Amino acid sequence: MAKTNFTQQQKAAVLKSAKKTTVKDVAKVAGVHYTTVYDWRKQFEAIGEEAFLVYQVSKPGRGIKQISKEKEKAVLQEWENNPGFGPGQVRNQLRRQMITISTTSVRKIMKANGYQVKNKKSKPKNGTRFEASRPLELAQMDILEFYINKLKVYVIILLDDYSRFILGWNLLEKTSMDEVIKVIQNAVSRYGKMEELLTDRGFVFYSWHGINRFEKYLEMERIEHTHASAHHPQTLGKVEACNKNIKYELLKTHLFLTLQEAKTAVEKWVHNYNYHRTHQGIGGMLVPAERFHGQAEQILSNLNQDVDITKKNPYSNFGIERSILNLVLGSHGELAFYLMGKPIQLTGGLS
């Protein structure tokens, strides 16, 4: 379809016709993409008919940029797969599939199909952003509550700070120290031992009277435990953001009838989050698994060379394990290696 220049009078005529039929039908007759008609209508409603008719279009010789049906379909499909994504995230996801489209075009397509821009809350001006320097240096843990019919249930999430990779999770009718400990044990067995764990001061994580069983477990495993400041949820910002994503993308958009049905859906969501969903917090082009498994530089290099990374994903299978060797300094100066979470004690201490 050739690029076309429309006068303001012609645009107004198209908009008038759209009132008698649909925007998409009128767009076909006019030979433009329906998102263009939506743009015209938005401007018309914003400035009024009189100002619209005399409005001078900048760069009139440029014409209307067309969006192919293939790209439009790809945008809508990706948005359907990830309903919590904004235009920039959809654009990044498509870039990984070798589909190049501007964020502006993505936004036009999404807005014409019902997307509403969220009101962003202003961030504290003097906020300090912290990020771990490597996988398993620091993990964050939190518990999210929601309801299945009238049944209150709890999602436990254990997140790697550096990569945003979900190390472990569980969905339960009742939460307890034993269940929280089990999530950590399973993560350590599968991926390796985290050096430090950050939690809030919820009753399963913290005792105001001495040390509870959870804290004793971490002490025994030589995992340093750090508590978020009271009334300061920003400290747990990464896992809180993960909570918001799962709430907005899954829990608020699906009606679950049973706990098992919800568990199956959460399991699928976590897999997509770890291995397929690009994350804005790690640059917008990587998925958490690529950063966690040390593949970030190679993936970004492939993208810059227009290599289709979706054809060959070594971490796409569901049972991937991470072999890692951690060196931990004990409280008395002794060194211990941990291989997949199992200690290999070394003799002697630091000189």
C-alpha cells in the first residue's frame, strides 16, 4: 500500500463516515491502517473541529507510515500472551523474534484494541537502587495472598536479586515456617545455595521474641538473613514487582475453581516468566534465565547480529538444573565450598 497524504478536510470526512459504520471499515476504504483513524479521532476530540480543520501537519511530504498485517498480528498475539505488558515490553519481545517494529507503532495498535495507559506513580527522588552483582549472591522472598472463591491462599515466591529469576515457589492454603523452609531447600537442591536472603518481618520470617525456627534454619545453612526496614516495602522492590506481575497478569484475569487448577496456572506462569518473558529490570531484552545462567552477553551479541535466538534456547526445557560452586566464609573464619547446596568442608581458616 502506497503512502498517502490526507488534507485535514479529508480526515474530517473519514471521521464523519466512521460514525455511520466502524473505524476499521472506513480505514479500509480510505486505504490507511485503522490505528491512523484512531489517531485522527483522538486529535479531533482534543482540539475541536475548527482547530482540527486548520491544523498544519509537520513534514507533510512524509505520508502515513503503514503497519503490515503480519506485524499487527504479531503485536496482538504477543500482547495476548503477556496481557500485563506495555508497548515497550511487547516491542522488546518481538525484537527477540526478529520482528522489528517501533514502540510508537506497537502503542497505536494496542490502544486501538483497548489498551489503556496506566498512571505511573512518581518515584522517590532520592531513592537508591541496589542490585546484587552475581546470581545467588542475594535472594528475596515474600508471600502473596489472594482468594479462590472464598478460600484464602498464599503464594510463596523466592527470587534471585541479580537476575529476577524465580528460584522457587509454592501455592498453599496455609503458610508456615516449614513450608517456607521447604521452598528454600528445593531451590538450593536445584540451583545452589544463596549467600543472603532478604525478607520482611512477617511472622514466618521473623520473631520479635528471640529466634524462630526459620531463622535457625538459615543460620544452620549459613545463609545470612536480612530483614527489610519496617514500613518500607521498597527494600523488597524486586519480589514486590514480581508479586504485582503475577497478580495483574494471572490472578486478576483468571477465575480458578480449585487450588490445583490455580497451582497449574501459576506453574505455567512462572515458567514463562523465567524462560520467555523479557524483563524491564534487566535491560528489557533479556529473560531472567539468560541472566541467571550467565548467557546475557551472548544473547545480546546474537540480537545485535540479527541471530534468531528463539530457535535455540538451551534453557527452554522445564527441568533445567544449575550446577554451581559457592564459597562461603563462616562466622569463625572457616571456608566452606557448597556444591549444589551440599557443603564440602575445608580444613583451616583464613590466615
